[in-house]
Amino acid sequence: MSQNGDKIRVLYSFPHKLGADRICYTAWQQVNGLAQAGAELMVHPGVLQRPVPDGVAVRPTLARGKVRIPYKVLGTMRACALHDHIVARRLRKLKGQVDIVHTWALGALETLKTAAEMGIPTVLERPNAHTRFAYAVVQKECDRIGVPLPADHEHAFKQDVLQKEEEEYKAAYRLLCPSEFTKQTFLNQGFAPEQLVRHIYGYDEKVYFPAQTPRIGNAGITALFVGVCAVRKGLHFALEAWLRSPACKDGTFLIAGEFLPAYKAKLAPMLAHPSVKALGHRNDVPELMRNSDVMILPTIEEGFGLVCTEAMGSGCVPVVSEACTDICRHMENALVHRVGEVEALTAHINMLDADRKLLAQLRGGALETAPQVTWNAAGRMLLDAYRGILSGKQVAPPVLQASIV
């Protein structure tokens, strides 16, 4: 490590637009959390989309000033490979200046191999389950309900992507798993437990916070779904459970997200119910969460489920599948059902609709959990994971999954 105490020097490689949407936002918040926790960061993004904290050294690989190499022209695979090549070359010039290398999928293989040659430990971020598992489980559910998966969809099978990612899995010293569900998909593929290191993601407490006064009264509950409306997220399970429940008589089910056209057509009869409001893409998700009682996410495959922590921070109770983050603990701060069990999900909606005291208790549990799962807390946990890797000590999982019914 560097000579100034336990300051860990991290080369953080991210092949996409740091600070854009989805995993780009996750990576940006991860950098912010690590900086707050005290890591010494050298960040190498493809492109820097949003500013990072002072003191973080940033060297983009696919941009110089306002000039950018367009991802669409190169294609994602070639753009990520070019990023990887550039970072690997830079790493060779940093001998003795890096303690650990943090990489992301599709832009990591050459960097991982170079670091191994230099004797530097590496981690590969796994924001989703094992890709082979994810491809299979999503395709199986699409086939079951009769919704075609577009060839360009991120979960449509792509041999070149799978092959590259599996090579990266093997080359990485450790894989970073943000949930027990993610970790289990790698164990099921034959990875040793010591290869898998737990950490978490978080939420921005300055954006997601509860209403000053909780919702009260005898009106029906308001449920909310947030995310891309695709088979993977299990919206069909949520709608089926909602319409089976008496909650649909007086309550409202809000859907914030864009639909895949074939999926929307399949769900059209359920979407036509007067209690269901399809809102499309929304920029006011924090406000929607503050004004909702529960956030339903019956996803069939997930890496972490950022909306779970965001809902907790907003005072909105997660009603989710076991594929979501184990931050959600059944009957403590959430209700958790097994993937695909519509009867259990229906029962959970019924419970909260009929028992407002239970709803209030779970809301209190969610708000109590929330400070432990901010992005700053996640940054401290990740830095501890680095320390465990560098010291050779296995870091205990940050959260244990409670029983589900």
C-alpha cells in the first residue's frame, strides 16, 4: 500500500460513460463513495459524463476534451476492447503505484492479465448474476409467456459477449457480488466461495428521502413498479398478483418505465384495469416513491436492485422477489417471495392492504435500514472488501437473507 498509512491506491477502470444511466450511474456513485471513504483513486473511464470529487485523478480512454470516440461507430465490444487495451498499457507504467485494480465487464480482460503479471490483485464488478444464468432464465420465462426477446436486447443470448465475460471471470482474482443471489449464481457455476467477495450498492439520501408525514387514512394502498418494463423484471407477476388482490378495488398500481412493445401487447388486458396506471418513463421517481405505500419488484434475475434501497430511503416498503438484494429482509423492512410465486406475492399485497399497522411497522424498518445502505456506506464497505483482499482475509457478507414465505 501507499506510504501514507492505510490509504489504498485503486486503479478503477470503467469502459463506458461514467455518470450516465444504469450501470454508468452505479459506477459513478461507487467512485464517489470510495473517494468519501478515503481511497486514493485513479479512475479510467471510457468517457466522463459527470464530475467526480476533487482529488480523484481521471484519465478517460475514449475522449480527449470535448472530442469523443463514438461507441456506436465502433460498436460496444470493440469500444470496450480499445478501452481495455489503453488501460492495460497505462497500468504497465504504474508499477509500484497501484494496490488493487477494479474492473468492469467487457473492458477488463487485458487489464486483468496485465495486473496478474505485475502481481497486483484485481476485482471484477458483477452488477448482475452470472451471464450464462441470466440469459437462460430470461429466455425460459419469455418462452413460457410467449413474448419474443428482441435480438438486440441486453438479455438476448450473445455468444461473443458470454465468451468474453467468462474469460474475464477466470482472469479476475476476485469477483465482486452485490447480493447473495448474484453470488449464488456463480457458486452454481462452480466458482469457489473464496473467489466471490460481497459488497452492496446504495442510494442517494439527498434525492430519496421520506415525506414529512406518512400516508394515512382508509383509502386503498398505492403500489409502484419502477424499471424497464421487460420480462426479466417480472411485471407480469406483479400485475397478476395485484388484480387477484382486493387491493385493486380501492388502490392504485403505478408503473414507471418504458415497455418493450411485445411485452406491452401481452399485458394489455391487465394494463386496461382502471386501478393500473402506466406512466411511461418518469423523471420524478423519488416523488412517486414518497407518495406510494409499497414498491413491487418480482424480478426473476437481478444483480442488486437499486430501486429497493431507493424505496427504503423514501419510506416506501419493498415487496420483492428473492432475486432482489438481501438488504430486503422479510417481515423486518420488506416482504420477500420466491421468484415466480404469484400466490405468495398476492398474499403479501393482501396483508399490507388489510393491515396498515404492519405496513407502518415495515415502513419503520425500511427507514431504519436506509442509513446503512447509502452510497457512502457502500463505499466504506467496498473499501473494507479491498482491505480484506489485500490482507488475505475473507470479508463476511454485509447482510444475511432472512426467511421468506
